[in-house]
Amino acid sequence: MRADAYELLGVQREADERELKRAFRKLARELHPDVNSHDPEAEEKFKTAADAYEVLNDPERRAIYDRYGWEGLESRAGAGPAGGGFGSFTDIFEAVFGGEAFGGGGGAGGPGPVHGGDVGVQVEITLHQAARGASVDVVYDSVAPCEHCRGNRAEPGTPIEACERCGGAGQLRAVSRTAFGQMVRSQVCPVCDGDGKVATTPCTECRGRGVRALRRELAVDVPAGIADEQRIRLSGHGHAGERGGPAGDLYVLVRVATDERFLRDGNDLVSVVDISAADAALGTSVTVETLEGEECVQVPVGTQPGTVVTLRGRGMPAVRRGRAPGDQRVVLNVVVPRNLDERQRQLMRELGESLTDENLREAQDESFFTKVKRALR
């Protein structure tokens, strides 16, 4: 069963002509056989994507496809993909090579600047660092221009000449005739790698590549309030570009280590304090850990299990300026005593026998849903 044309291009069913062309050009760069000569299935993948684009880019055939699918197209003469499955040759070659695909003249000039690749790295910080912000050193490998030859591939002081293979154009072109007319196929010159120039004496440090793999160390400022698995983007700190293109970016994935004292809920922090049933009934004060240190919290008389005491502003700061920090919610966990000795059992019996409806009225007056909410909280 053939794959859905919209899924092949990665677009929504309501995509317009511009979105279709943008999606197809992206796929053409990735799948074209000239770019993926190492992949034996590249040609078939490219043809499949081109077929999908040909159908969806034609309003009449797209309407038939939307209603009847691929079978509907095949049952109507001339409604299927044209060009033997290759799609629009003009769009294909323009997407891959940036020049004209038809005619006798061909495109102008060699390939332009190429943007450098991005680099990803991961760091781990504590919850306290996430709350206060921190400067973290990251170490990563990236491709950088050779400092010895300044990226021109030649040993300093030696000449750079026009490439004899491509005549300084940076591209090799082959003209052939097809059923669609004269077609010009272009590819980057393998001798000069598209520069159009060749160093007579290659750089001894980078062996004529113009770039070197370097290990870099960088101090990254982690903003206060950052959450686990958020990324920080540092522009221009990735791999170096080619032919004057800009460098890629560095993406730092921040992992916030688990802190056994707190559970994070957005910008709020949740902590739990155990209190005895006697303290819950009589009221007391307990010490609670916060990011700022210990703080004394009053436990009201008759506190019920699951009661929450909120400490305003004791949570995580907001990453965006102007927003209030989160709170710390302290859950009071009333612990029912266990492993009682005989004396303690006797006291508990006496306490139970002495309790009246007046002692239990507050809990009894709660609605069913209030009790369930408090139990699940």
C-alpha cells in the first residue's frame, strides 16, 4: 500500500502551494541520489517524494487524490504523476543545486556559502543551581577554521590558483537530452570542493582542508528558574561554515538533578513533613526545609491528614522577567502510631472512649467530595 502523499512531504492536508514547494525542496536536498550516493535506496525515495509533490502541486490531480487516493489517479488516464515519477525537474535541480535545470546556458556561479552544523551537549545541575542560576563549563568537539592557514587551505606565503578541473567555476556540468528537453546536471567539483581555487602547497597543519577538529571549553550561563530538559542556544558556537558561511549553533541540554527534599510542579515546590497524630490534634510547630534554609511552620490545632501549608514565594523563580516566583507547598502528613506497647494501647483506648461527636464534628461536616480531594491531594 502506497504511503499518503501528505505524509511523504510532511505537510497538512490544507497546505498551500508555497508550503508544498518548501517541503519538497527540503526533501530534495536530503534524498536526491547525487547527494546520497552512499544510499542504494536514495533514488527510489527521491522518486516517491517527487511523485507526491507532482500530484499535490496540480489542483486537478490533487482534488482527485483527496477524494479517491492513488487508485483514483491511476484509473484516470493522464491524472497520475508525470515525468516518470521524478516530479518537476526545475524544482528538483533548483532545490538541490540552486541553478537552472533546463536550457543551454545553465546556472550561474559555483555553490554559495554553507551554514555550519549545530552541536549538542548535555550538562547536569542541582535544583539549588537551577533556582539561583549558575555558570557551567561545557567541553565539546567542533570543526573550526584552521588558525595556521586562516581557512584558505594553503601554506602561508604560497599561491592559490584557479582550479584546472572546473576552470574556477566550482561546479562540473553535464548536458544531456531528455523527453523534457535539454537538461543540465551540476555537481560540486571534487578537486576544489566548490571553491574554484586550489592551493599549490596545502596547509601542513590541516592538510589542505581549511578546518580542524578542536576541543572547546565554554562557560555557559544557566538562567535562574530553568526546568529539566530545557535547552540553551548559543549562536555561532557550533561547527564552522564553509565558503564563508556562518558557524552553526551550540545547544546545551540542561538536566536538573532530582532533589529528595522537593518535588517540582512548574515553579512551585512541594515538600512533605511528618507529624504525629498527637501533634496534629494539639497543634505544634515544625521545621521545614526550603531553598533558603530552614523555616518554622505552625501546625494548627486539629490539623487533618494532607493539610497543605503554603509558603509564598519560596518556590522557583520565573525564567521570564516580571513574573512572580512560585510557592512552596508543605504537605502535613499525619502519621498514625504503630507498634504500640501495652501502656500506649491502654492510653489510646481511654482517648477513644473519651472522644465525643464534638471532637469529630469538623471532619464529619466535610462533604464527600471535600474528603476525597483532601485524601488524593
